[in-house]
Amino acid sequence: MKKKIRYIEEIYTDKYRTLYQAIQIDIDYDKKSKGLHSKSVRAMVNPNLSILLKRRYLTDIYELVKEEIIGDDK
């Protein structure tokens, strides 16, 4: 059975890996707002945290569907 993705969780860090910030985007709300929800949530990320480290796709009960490790070059 294919699980429906409801949330995207993104974890950002700086180049020294000393600060971290996670944001969570509601996919259903983002579709209703035509992409403005995700744009406004991503705008709240600290500008010093320029590396997207991980992206996790979660169901409506927060089960992990898929995890992408993006910015981990170490």
C-alpha cells in the first residue's frame, strides 16, 4: 500500500555544522494556498543556515515514508 505524504520536514545547517533549524510544511495546506505556505515557511529560516541537510517525507501520523540526505558532504 502506498502511503500518502502529508508533511515535509526540512533540516537546515550552517557551513560549520554548529546551528540547526528544522521546518515542517503541510502539503495539503500548501496546495490550498497555491504554494504560498511553503514559500513563507522557508522564508523564516535563518539566512545563515544555507545548507539543506535533510528532507523527510511524513504521513499524517508522522510515519517516515522517505528520507533524503542532501547536504552531507562529510
